[in-house]
Amino acid sequence: QDDELKYTLKRLVEGLGATREAARPGFSLALAQVLQAFEEIPLCSILEQIKEKHNLEKVKKKLVRNAAFGNFFGVMALFQSGRLVKDRKALLESIQLLQQLTNHQTHLRDLPRKTLIDITSEVPEAVFEEVLFDILQGDLSSAFTSPENLHLLLVGMQKFPGVLKPKKLKKLFGSPTVVNKENISRLVELLKSAAKSEKEDKKLPSVVFDLLQVALKEGAFELFWNEVVENGLLKEKSGPVSYMCYRLLGSALPLLSMEQLQAVLKGKVMLHYGEHVVATQSPQGFKFAAEMEGYIDTFLSGCDDPERQLAVMMGFSTLTNQGRPVLLSASRVVRHLQAVALQKYISWLKDMFLRPDLDCCLDFSSNRQKQNRQNADIAQQKIARLRRWIIHRLVNITESATRKEESLVMDIARFCFFHAFFVAKKKNSQIAEASVLPSEPLNERDHTETENYFFGLLQTLNTLPVLGDTAKAAALREKHVHGVTADGKLWIFLLVEYANKLLSSEHVKAVKPFTKEQKDIWERTLQSVKNLQKKENKSDSAKVGAFQQLLLSIAIHLFKNQSETVDVLSDLLNCTERAFSKEAKKKKKTDNSEPGWVEVMVEILLSLLAQPSLLLRRISKSVFVWICPNLTKRGLQLILDVFDPNQEQNEESAVVVMEESNKKTKSAQDTDEEGSGDSSDEDNTDSEDEESEEVDDNFRSQLMKVLQAGNALVYKSDEELDDEAMMALDKNISALFAEQQKRIQAKKDEKDRMRKEKILRRDFKAKVLDLIDVFLIKQAENPLVFDIIEPLLQLIEQCMSSDSDKQEVDFLQKTASIFKNSLCRNKQYCKTVASLQEDVHALVQRLVKKACKHTDSAVALYYFSASLYLLKVLKGNTSSTLPPPEPEKQSDSRAKQACQLLNPGCLNVKKVAVIYQQALTQFLSKRNSPLTCSMFHDLFKRFPV
């Protein structure tokens, strides 16, 4: 065993200087593990083996690098074993070896120095004083000659204050302290050198952070920050030095007192950092803002003092570029704020919004902004930029902050709502938002910006989990209830109540006052909501909640878009009354001419999907989920008509849609001529060329008339046109060319308008497609699913034959994904097909025939897959006429499986067999058949009997 151990140690020591760089650390770690496991091995003997094997004096010149690394990794192995600190002799020899290795800086760079510092920081104070101090005295005396030696001194001062006392420091380098006026210039140069040596690591050099700690300990922080950092390092126009200053600022935050924090956050480093953030907004520039946010996040998460937390948040919120704070308004660092600090921060933000104090801000302008500066309202622009940031910051707090309460969220919501839509006539203590008047009145743009952010806040509130620590709140959270307070009230309902209070107050006025009609519809909406709340316990609570949400969401849009909202709200109120009327519950409708409440609701939801408001679109989708069980065939047809090009009623948009439908019909023709599409394209281009030629002929004839009128075409050698005739001719020609240019521009504008309309229609269809997806997932067992299959396939076919731009491709992928995942692969399907057997079989036949007739194999695959889905539905349903045969022995599992396979359900096997037999015959006999092997493989695999 001793021989094996000796052999192992020999191999490991040899491997420390291996030629392969990746192998050296492995051998070093293995040697450390062996020395840790076998404590009887003396470290000095191993160190001797390392020196002998990797002798730097005897090794060949080309192997010096390997030998240097062999010695270095040998010392690392001894250190990592955990035994080096205990063995004084081995420790002394290792330190001496590391000092020798510092001469080989070409190969090892600063690794020996860093390792020496690491070892020194681990040894006890007694060992440092008795063993290491004498041998390190030279390095400590020359502390101001290199960053590494300075770092060694700083580590020693922090780890061994009893040894490196001021008297001993004075003996070493002539002064009892490190940070003093005499050493300022030397410290600046050393820190510059440290910054440039570690620029690739993108981290704060350890020597800089240790120097900061020593400066704080010596009571010389102000001197260090003002002279070394601000007046020394910042004057160096160097990226690595600037980044080091920013990192030092972020790292210093947890160490500073309140007074020091306030001084640093208003200093030159902060200003320099702000200028850097604004100057590096281009994609190519290195952005430090995210790293600084990490420092702020670390400080706030580890700080328990609310006042210091507030000081840092206010400091970064007042670093402004022409009024706009550099800190991101969507920054999530506020989630670490204590409740007290968060409340004070929100109060400060609101006060700054109402009474902007630009004097307390550390404001700066970029070079470009200084060049573009005009005498026009600079102060007004700054206030507007600051207010915009503050509103977004307040809105984001409701989403980011973790220690938020209902009262705090409601306070922010009321503040945003008030300043979006109302103005205080005079101070009023009854309305908190009117208790302080703005020092600078909000202009129209301020109201519009606040309005937009408010509706973003409303979207957050509708998806906000229940707040609070009560048992009721916890129970609601377990049920995944969103958008309500702990007592079950909708957030939006509380805001509507607040809005009603403001409308009835004499002390405030609306930015856009209501007309009598709008006021009536508002009051009618509130009454309808109250009636719904009374029915909440009696009828379907989900249905009632959905109607409440929709009514309140559209009602609050009265403040934004009054004229359009009134009509939608009126239809919705009628729909609500119809949905919850007693007559609708007692008897079925006999008159089919009048649309039911579901159809009206679908029309309203479709109109909301066309709105630019993301909030309304999300609410309409959530409401559709609740009305899905009540959806009728007419209601579904209203949704499907959106995808039918023939249903377009807008004449201008019909042009584009008809072009798409023409392409679709061409692609569906039963023909094998592949060149038909190309010829049609050629015809189109020819017609365009003919039209342009015709335009050119018209223009040419008009130009000829102008020239003839001016006698410019009459050739006379002895006579020329006089100046007046030439001027008149020139005027007529320029007018003609101007008219021609206008005609060309008008055609371009028309094409651009049609292109934009096409994009808008495609976006709208994509949103409506989400409703189809919801219905297929939530109502997979509804027979109305069969009515969706063919329109969905036609839509896929239409997309495949249309333009291949990105928007069309994305829409096609979305449609195909819904068809495959939400329909064909859905494990749930209709279980009541008995009364629809004939219709479903006819649908199977139509789908297979279309798959056989289609020219595109990719489209044929979708039709064939749809037919297989219908086979699954038919086979999965039990037939009343044909009971399934039962096996004689119920215990036989194979017999049960065979029974399931033999049971045809509602499937007419003979009829379906004929359909697929014809398809298979066409596939085997026709060379250009769109059908493929994989289609029939799927058929036989799923339905083997």
C-alpha cells in the first residue's frame, strides 16, 4: 500500500506541470484530496518533491512555463488540503516559493500574489506575527508600488489589526494610515492600474473594495471619496476606470451611514453614471444600468433600515436627464422595500408629481441635448418628463412591490384615475387627491399620458392575486381568484364607485365632461351592476361576475372615449337585461328573428377585440370563457363569419379580401396544371404594364398639347421663341408635371392604405382566432365543434395560397396549431353524436373527397386528419341500435380489449370503409395524388379493425 501511495503522489506531482493546461487543475485537486485523506504524509516532503520535479533553475527554457505552473499548482494543492495553515514550516516555504514565482509574471501574471493574499487571510493572527510578518515585511513596506502589494497590506490591516498597528505602519512606509493627503496621488495611480488589469473580468477589483473598508475604518471616507475617486479616478477618461467607480458606488451602499449615503448620491460619480447611461442607449454600447440595478437590489434586500432604503431610492430617483430619472420606471427593486419605506416613497412620488422640485434633482443634459437646446419651455419639458416617469413608477409599484396592502394599491389607483380624468377646482379635504393643488397645472398631454398608464394599472388590478394575511384572503388565493379585494369586491367596482363620487362632487371637474346621454348611461350601468350583485348568490356567480367585469370595464372607458363607448354600453345593458330576465329562463324563444343575448354579447366582444385597448381585449376573452357553455349556433356563426372573405361589408377592404378569395378558388380547382398560377401572375403584371402604358400615353398626349399651344414643336431655323413665350411654356409644363406627380403619389398612398388595412384585418382575425381556440378547449364536448372544422380548414387553405409575408406565415402557424392541438389531439370530444350520425358521416365523406381533389399535399393532410378526428368521435360514442358485444369471460383483459376494438360505436363501418377504399384506390392508381403513405398509416394504426 505504501508503494501505491508513493506511486500515486509521484504521478500527481508530475501532472502538476502537464503540457495540457486543463489537466493541471485536475492533478492539483486530486493531490489536495490525497493529502487531506492521508494526514500522515508530511507536507514538507511533498513540497520538496514539487521543487525537485519542477526546478525552475535546471529546467530547459522551453519548459519554464510548465515548471512555473507546476510549482504554483503544487502550493495550491497544499493550501486546498486545509493542512498548510497548521504546518508552520511548510507554510513558510510555500510563501517563499510564491514570492519566487512572482518573478515569472510573463507566465503566471498575478496568480502567485493573489494566492499569497488568500493564504495570508486564512492564517491565525499569532501565526502571521510569528511566521509570516518577517518574510512579508518587504512586500508590506513596498505597498504603494503595486496593486498586489497594497492589497496584501489592506488584507493584513483588516485581518490582523493587533499586529499592523499605526506605529508599525509608520515604520513600514512612513505614515500611520493608508488614506491620507500624502498618499492620494499614489493611491489614484494604483487604482487605475488595478482597473485596467481586471477590465476583462467586469467586476470590482478586491483591492479597491478593501481600500474603501480601510478608509471607513480610519475615518477618512470623505477624503477618499472626494480626492481619490471624484477628483482623481473620474478625471481619467477611461472606460475601465469609470466602470470601476460605478461598481465602487454600488458596492459602497451597504457600508455607508445616512450622511455618507446622501453625500455620495449627490456627488460626481452619480452624475457621471447618469451621463453614461444616457450616452450608451445604442444597442452596441456596453450598458452598466442593469449591473447598477443589481447593486441597488442587493443593498435593499440586505438593509433593515427603512430610512437608508428610502435615501437610496430617492437618490436614484432624483438622478435625472432633463427631468426624466435615469432609473428605469419599471425597475423591480422596490419589492425589497420595508412597508414604512414603501409608503414614504409613494408619498414622495405623489408630492413630486403635484409639486415638482427640480432643484432637489441631480439633473444633467447630454451633449446632443445641449446643442439642441432652445429658449422654449425647458422647465415645462422637464416637469412633463418627470411626471410621466412618476406615474409609470407608481403603476409599476402595484405589480412589483411584495409588501403592498390593499389600501396602498387603492391609493395609487385613485391618484392615477383622478389626475387622468379630473381637475380640482379648489382644495378639498374630503377628497384626498384634491387636498393638494398642482403647483404647475397638468396640460392635455399630461392627462393623456396619465390616462394611458391608468388603463395599464387597471389591467394589473384585474389579474392581481388577493392581498392580505387573513384566512379569507388565503382561501381566495388557493382558489386562484384574481381581480378582487379580500372581501370579494372587484377592484374595478371600487374605482367606478370612486369615479361616481367625483362626478357628484362640486369641488372637482372632469377633463371631458359628460353629456346628459352619457350621464344617463353611466347611472343606468351602475344600477345594472347593483342588480347583478343582488343576484350573485342566487344565479351562476361566474356568469354574474363576467357581466359585471365587462359592464364596469366599458363604463370606465366612458372617461376616455365617450362617443364610441355609449353605443357599446347601451347594447351591453340590453344584452344583460335579456340574459338575466325571468322570461328568458321560463320559456324558450319562439321568434328566431330577434337575436338572443348570447349573439348580442358575441357581437359586443368582437367589437371590443377590434379596439386598441389591450385591457378590453383581455377582458373580452375572459368573458367569452364564461359564455361558452351558452353559445348558440348563430353566435358561433358570427365568429366564423370574420374569417369568410364573402362576409366583408367594407367596400374598400373587400378589394383585398376578394383577391385572397380568388387565389383560394384557383388553388382548389381540380387540375394538374402547375403553371396556371404563374400564368395568372403574368396576366396581372401584363395588365399593370398596360395600365402604366395607358397612363404614359395620356400624359404624353397632354404634354404634346402643351407644346403645340406654345409653338414649341414648329421648326423654324431663323426664328426662336421669345422670353415671354418660353416662360409661359415652362409654367404650363411644370404644372402638367406637378399634376402627374400628384396622381402617382395618390396611387402610392392608396396602395399603402390598402396594405395597412390588410394588416389590421389580419391582426383582428388573429385575435378572433383566440376565441375559437378557447371554445375548442373549454367546450370540446359541444356538438358545435363540428361546425368549426370546415371553416378552419378553409382558413388554412386560404393562408397557404396567399402571400408568404411574415404576418401571413405567423397567422397560418397559429391556425394550424389550433387545428392540431386544440381540435385533433384533444382528449375530450363530443359524446352525444347519436342524433347527428348522418351529418357527421356526410362531413367525413366531404373531407376525404376534398383531400383527394386538392393539389397541395400539405393542405390535403389537414383535411385527412380532420376526417380521422371525426372517426374517433363516431367510434367513441355508444350507439342505441347496436349494443357492444360482451366477452364471455369478464376477467379476460385481452377479451375486453378486443371488445373495445370490435365495438363500432356510432360508426357506420361499411359506409366509411367505402369512402377510404376509394381514397386508397386513388392513392395507388393516380401518380400525382395529394394523399401520402403516412395518412393511411395513421388510419390503419388508429383503426385497425
